[in-house]
Amino acid sequence: MKILILNGSPKGEISVTMQYMKYIEKKFTKDEFIYENIAFDIKKYLKDSSLLDALMLKVEECDGVIWAFPLYYMTVCSQYQRFIELIFENNYKEYFKNKFAASFSTSIHFYDHTAHNYIQGICDDLDMKYTGDYSSKMDTMMKEANRISLERFFDNFKWCIKNNNYMEKRYQPVNRPVNTIGNYEIENKLDISNKKVLIISDSKKNDNLSKMVDMASKYLDGKLQMQNLHDLDIKGGCLGCLKCSFDYNCSYTGKDEYIEFYKEKVMKADIIIFAMNMANRLYSCKWKEYFDRSFFMTHTPSIINKQIGIFVSGPVSKTENIEEILRSYIELNNSNYIGLISDEANDTDKISQNIYRMLHKVVYSSRASYIKHETFRGIAGKKIFRDDMIGGLKGIFQADHKYYKKHGFYDFPQKNYRGRFFAFIIRIISLVPVIRANFHKGIKEQMIANYKKYL
Ligand SMILES: Cc1cc2nc3c(=O)[nH]c(=O)nc-3n(C[C@H](O)[C@H](O)[C@H](O)COP(=O)(O)O)c2cc1C
């Protein structure tokens, strides 16, 4: 069989993900593997459209496509996403239609599910025959059981192709609404004096997002900072070179405006609005580039104690992924997720009213210094970082290690000796048959006993 590997690593061939593909190639000698370094070569594809045409012929000729990528900020890297946008912008959809597809990733399993959701959605949009995903931890090839599992993944993919077996479409198409923003009248503007308020957007001239941002600025009284990402000199996406890992020193330092903007504006703001245009099933790759480049701060929370609200122009209700990713990103950074509003409502004034409500809440929460507790997203994410850091990453990510140590992130094994002692005693006394038989009788009262002194 002819298998086309669309390599989503900005590192090109020198990629962990590609080692997994090479392993499969070594094991399945009768199959032909064609590699395209999509993310690495993105600038070439953008410059020369004939390269894209040539690639489409390869898509047409192959029996199956593997979207093989490293996780970058809960999805794929911005360069790969740009390629996906190019497919739709250039009407190359037909080449992918009915082609068998699988998505494969390497990562540390931090939000790998959102990345695969995204790729599955893209396959559905391209009318591909999506067969499933495989998410490998980046260093699992060293164990035989994992190598066997990897071989089975590919065997399974081939079996699906031979037997015309694929998944039902899971995602509905996303169509863009173009609704009027309206002009919800207010009596008093929101006072933002003494607050640093920053709106970051990727709006384009006269698009709906620019109107949402304009409306927001009308509701605020005070100095507002705005940054359009298209006007910021960003030389390119994250290269995955890890130069930042010792001391947050990015290889782009001094070469473009991103780092200074991030340190001076983003990190110092009290309130941030992410104003985002959707592209296909995600925010645009311009925004993706923004997130990927923030990796110069590696795994250290860098936008702490901020109030963050999201404006989205696009059919965000059709894809849960966006809110899931953004909320997680905000929780992991110890900031307060206020919510997300969009331009989906077709009722005049509803959108501007929602903009006002969002800003009102953002400003109120900032004055009240309200940071709500994290959900599973932030808590589980931090535990993965903590464990991987202890498990070896701290050798490379030295800056994170210093921060984690200083801020008590290494909270396992737990030192809760009192709790551990009581758990031990309960386990022992519950072995006595009469205690065991009556143990659960008063358990509801026991569970609330400690709360009484506060009530
Ligand atoms: C900018 C950046 C963002 C990353 N984001 C994630 C992530 O969200 N989740 C995760 O599990 N791993 C993440 N990683 C780790 C990579 O996915 C992992 O190291 C991968 O194996 C690298 O593969 P490659 O060598 O093929 O590029 C990130 C790495 C970088 C450099």
C-alpha cells in the first residue's frame, strides 16, 4: 500500500514523531511510505503554490494518509494548521475526499484528545474516511509492548483500508454566520482606571471581529491597549528547538517583536480579551502562532492572576474544542476564565449586549480580585507537568524546575501525615468484623463533621 505521511513537526525529519513512522516503515517492508515535511516546509508552500499542487497529486495517488504530528498547545503547531487552512482556501478538498485517514501524535499526553478531535473534525470536513487516532507518549518506543502496539496501529489502519472500514462522521460542518453586531445602549461606561486592559485580536479590516472590538472599546472608560496580531512583527512559529528550556531564552529573541510584547503587555496586564477569528474548526493559525510562541516561558505559568474573556467571530457553538482548550490554557496559567461570547446570535443588539456583559463581569472580577478554583482541566494538567518534570524533564526544562520548586508544585508524594495516619487507623480497625458491619452507619454525618466549625 502507498501511505502518505503528512509530517506536522516543525523539526522536519529530525522529529520524535517521525521516528515512530520510520519504525512502522521498517516493520512493514511491503508498503511504500511517502513523507512530506509539511510544518518544516510551510514557508515554501506559502511561496510556491506549485508545490501544493504537486502534493495534492500525492494525496490523490496514495491509499491512506497519516496525519502525524507532535502536540503543540493542545492541538497541532501553527505551521501545520496553516497548511490545513491552505487546503480549504485553495479548494483542494476534492483530493482528500474518500481517502482513508488516521491521526498519529507524540506528546506527553497533555490534551492530546483535543488535538485528535481537531484532526478528526478536519477529516470530516474533507470527507475523508477517518479510521481513528493513536496517541503515543514521546518516549514509549523503548518498551517492546509499545512497539507491538504501534505495529498494531498500522496493521489496523491497513485492515481498515482493505475492508473499507471507517468511522461515522462525528462533526457537523461549521458554517460562518455573518450577523450584525448591533449597538446595545448603556448609561455609563465601565471604569477601567488603574487597570491595565489589553485586547489582543486577529481581526481584519471591517470584519465582524473588528466591529466587536470597536464596540468593546466604546463600552470602556479609560486607557485601553489594543494589539492586532497581524500588525505585530512575528517572524514565524515555534521551532521546537527548546533553546528556551534552561532560562526562557527563545531563539527568536531580538529578531521580532513577540517576546517584548508578551513580557511588557501580556504579562503585565490585569485584564485580557482574546478576540479571535475562527478558521475551520479552531481559532486562526495567527492565534495559534501566538500560543505556540508563548512556549518561550516553557511550562511556567506566565499570565497569572488575570481576568480573561474571549470574543470569537465564528460558529464556536459547533465545536467544543475551542472553549475547552482556551479555558484549560487559562486555568493552567492561574488566571480567571470569565467566559466566551461570539457573533452567532442573529438577534440585533444581542451580540453587543453580550460584549457589554462580558466586559462588565471582567472589570468587576478584576476589582474584586476574583480567581475561581480550577477545574479538572487545570488540576490534571498541572499533575502531568509535575510528574513529567520529576520523571526527567527537569534536566532539560531547568527554568520550569526552579519555578516549580519555589512555588510548591512538587506536591507528591503528599506530606499529609495526619490524613495518612487516620487512613491507616481506619484500615486497621475496619478489619474488626463488628466495626466493619456498622462502619457505614454514621458515614454521612462523619463526612460533614469537619465543616461544622465554619457554619
Ligand atoms: C511549543 C510546544 C508545545 C507543546 N505542547 C504540547 C502539548 O500541548 N501537549 C503535549 O502533550 N506535549 C506538548 N509538547 C511536547 C511535544 O508534543 C513532544 O515533545 C513531541 O514528541 C515532539 O515531537 P517532534 O519531535 O516530532 O516535534 C509541546 C512542545 C512544544 C515545543
